[in-house]
Amino acid sequence: MRAGAGQRTTLAMVAEAAGVSLPTASKVLNGRGDVAAATRSRVEKAVRELGYVPASGRRNANQNRIVDLVFDDLVSPYSLEVLRGVTQAGAEAGVDVVVGRAPTGKAAEAASWAGKLRTGGREGLIVVTSELSLEQVEAFAKAGIALVVIDPLNLPRVEVTSVGATNWSGGLAATEHLLSLGHRRIAFAGGPRQASCARARLHGYRAALEKAGVAADDSLVLHGAFGYPDGLEMGGRLLDLSRRPTAVFAASDATAVGVMEAARRRGLRVPQDLSVVGFDDTILATLATPALTVVRQPLPDMGRVALRTLLRLIDGESLDSHHVELATKLVVRDSTAAIS
């Protein structure tokens, strides 16, 4: 059965074309996981061929646009700063922002996630510091869901639009600051190996060392999650070395606070015995004791730019660049000092 001229394609038509019952077709469109893969594939093929758009996915002129904003860690200081920027820009543009955690397990399967967004009337998706698969990116595109990522762990396709900061320059500035204070054994407590932002900060760190003629020491470079527990663990490993570092550049504020706690537990004072630089400039930086020297990345601005860029993609506008980087800035506080 096909819709005639001027006739709307119905879910019943999709079910008939796919050779399934109406409840089964509804399950697929709602992202339910209790449907066989072959059956799901037939229903999705029928949806594409018939051009079916769920009633809940249609927006009338009096409704606000709806976009999803998902994080890998919803309650971190970093996430709250990005959230502030996205929601402010959404309010200005008359866009409703639905906030949540990035789905996992079956809910993260490409067809399921894209289907749920489409049936929920979402027109766009912003993904923050999460890993995406090529299948997910392609599913969003097929479903007509615009996508922007902030500080992605990976980019499955170079065409995926991303918003970030000048991470390489930030890593360079942090390390040059420590070098200017006389430090030479400078450690890097980094983020996940696969995270592009963490790699860029590491490359900036190494570039500063090379520029100063300081030989890189691989034992001083560690990787972990962007968080306090990994910062504490990496700090302990670095400070237990027979030749411990005199300074640490941490790839996030939370990591830096973990490093500072590792120093405290070993009777070391910051900055008298160990200088520490963070990255982000969240509320943690000013609440820390001593106040944390950081590389500031404009997190609220990154959120605002991501939302505005997403709306341009939804409207079918072409972008000058798929990758936007906002400037970082070194902010010197009390956690760094000249080597004694």
C-alpha cells in the first residue's frame, strides 16, 4: 500500500510494506530493543522508502524546536558550564533543550537511538565528551537529525561538526608557564588516550619542552579519565617515582585537584614542593586550596556556539568550517611557583 497524491503515509502502511504487525512497527519506531534485527531492518527500510514521518515528529508553527543535549558525565563542573551556555542560547533562540546522559547498551545502538530521537520530535543532537560510532553518525544522518559534538573523544567522520578550544595552544601555554618558573621535570597527567582534545594538550606540552631544549621523559606522561579519581591515582604514581616531578600539568581541573590531594597525602605542599596547572577553569579552580592556576577554555561560549551551529545545520545552511576552536587563556593563581 502506498500513499496517493496528497495522502500522508501512515504507520499501518509501513507495517504492511514491511510484512509485520502494527504493534511491531510501533516498537521499532519507538526504539524498543525486543525486536529481531531482521524485522527491525525491514521496518526501517519501509520507513525510508515510504518517507514516513511519525506524527510526534512533526512540529507545527506554534511549537518550539526541540534538541537533545547529552553528556558522558552529567554532573561534573565541566558539564555544568557547557550546559549553561547551551541552555542560554536555546532560550534566546526559542529552542527547547532536553538534557540527559549519553545512552549505553541497547539504547545506544544506532537505529534505536536515532529512532527514539526522531519519534520524539528532536531536530538536532549535541553530544559532549562522548564517543560516537560511525554507525551512530550515519543513523542520525539518515533520520534527518543534525549533529554537533563538543570536545569529542573521537570523530568517526571528518565531516562531523565539532566545537572545542585551542587545546594545543593551551597545552603549550601551561607548560611554558612552568618552564618560566624554572621547572624542568614537568609531568603530564592527561586524559583518555583516544580523546582528540587530550592528545592536542599533550602535543602542546611536548612542543613547549622541545622548544626549551628539555628532553621528554615518557615516565612523566600518564593517561586517565578526566576526573578526580584518576587524577589522584596518576598523581600518586608520579610522586612515588624515585625522581619525582617538581610540576604537573593536568589535563582538567578535576584531574589537577586529584593530583593536589595525592601531594597532600605525601606531605608535599602546593606550590612550595609541587606546582600544578589545571585545564578548564571551572568552579573547582577557585574552590581549590590553593586556588588553581589553569588554562581557561570558554566552556559556556562553546555551548552557545554549539547550539547556534546546530540550528544552522537544521536550517540547511552550509558551514565555513566543520571544526570550530575557541581561544584558551592562561590564568595564573596560587598553585604554581618558582622552583625552590
